[in-house]
Amino acid sequence: MNIIIMPKVGFCYGVERSITLTKEIENNNLPKPYYLLGMLVHNDIVNNELEKSGFILLNNPNEIDNINNGTFISTAHGLKQSIKDKINLKKLPIIDTTCPIVLNNNRKILEYYHKMYSIIYIGKHNHQESDVIKEYIHLVETIDDIEKLSITNENIVLTNQTTMSIYDIETITTAVLKKYPQTIIDTIICPATKERQDTLISELEKHHGLTDFWIVIGDKKSNNTNKLVEIVKNVTNNYYFISSKKEVKNIKISNDFNYYITSGTSTPNIVINEIIEELKKE
Ligand code: SF4
């Protein structure tokens, strides 16, 4: 079997930074216990490891009401101002591990909001990144969501969650411009996400024969991983979306096939390496 690993796999800069800031907390003499304000990154392996080493995962912000000591840690996808205010009132420390790319995008959105723009935002419903700025935006995930919009403001801007796919942005931009031609387009895909999508698209163009198989490694909750899967699905059905080495048994292995490997930005390298080792054993 021929295994080809895409040039960029494993953690992106934002995920790496968020995990490092979280693990460093113990060196900073901050009060225990340490509370995670949601999944630090969208990968169960990473989150379970943190929980095993004593971090406490809060699934509901209302849980903060009953906490009077300790340190809070934001996820890589952001922290809602109302939650920040609630913790600040308790005078408890917060470690903000939000990815700087997400922070910059959210700052830009707030600026548009204060300049009285209506903000159409391409993103996922119930994703932390879009949730953080929910009250300032019109969230659209599909073309159908655009049909439901009734904006009367002349000043409209279109932006997005940083890990959407090139295809989502192209399709939705076209539909928004058709309905609201005056819209300013200010979309962004984070460089780590874009680089993986671009490489994947270019490789898929070259290799999508019957013996070419694509393995996307990542957590089912990770938006950027799901976007990689969507890109592959657009071209071929020869793909597998797996999260751990346990799932390698579901892959049809043949020495005559090529296996192209890519991963989401929150997939640990250790998991990718384990999967490659398991593939080689089959
Ligand atoms: S995928 Fe991009 S936006 Fe998300 S954490 Fe990584 S670098 Fe930041």
C-alpha cells in the first residue's frame, strides 16, 4: 500500500497555543480548581486527557453561578462577553486561550456593528465561534437561511466563521449578493484551514482514480475537519472519515491502492501516527 501524507497535518497554531496556555496554568500559581468553559478544542482525545489530569469541563455556563473559587479557561473558539462579565464579578481569574485569528475576526465584527452595519455571518449553528457573537449577527449556514433574511438596512457586510470551506463562502456570497447587491464582502478563511483545503483540492484534481483513497482524520465535532470531508465528497466516494486507530479496521486495505491522509487542525499528531502504523499492519 502507498500512504501519502498531506504536507500539513496535526495541530494548527491556534490549537497548539490554546493547549500550551492551558497546560502552563499550573506554573502560574493560579487558584485551583481549573474550569474549562466548554471543549478547549474540538477533539475528544485532547479534552479527555485534560479532564483526566484534573481540569473540570463545564458544559453549561449556568454552572458558573455556583462556583466561588478557581480559575476559568476559555476555549480556542472564544468566550462570550456576558460569561466574562459574570466571572469578573466574582473576581476570579480567566485564561483566555481564544485563537488570535478568531479574536481579530470578532473585533472586526464588533466594529461593523458599532458602525450600524447589518452583519451576515456564514457559520455553523451551535458552534462556539458563532455562538460567542450571536447577538451581533445574522447567522446563515445554508442558502435557505438567506431566503429567510429580511434586512432593511442599506449597510450590510458579509463575513464568516474562520473555518468554513471555500465552497460555502463562494456559494453563499453569490446568493447574498443576489438578494442584497450592496453587501460589502469581508470574508476570511484562517490560513491553516485554507492551506489544508487548497492542498486537498489540488491533490484531488490530480488523483481521483478508482485506486485512490482519502482518509480524513479528526473529530466529528470539528468544523474544519468536516469541511475537508465535504471537499473530498464533492469529488469522490473513496474516502474514510476516522478519529482513531480503532476505526482503521473499517478501511478497505489493498497493496494496489494509494491512501492520501489529511487531518483537521485539532487532530493530535500522535493519533495520526497511530493510524498510519495501524494501516501498515493491515
Ligand atoms: S483553525 Fe484557524 S482559527 Fe481555528 S484555532 Fe486553528 S488557526 Fe485558529
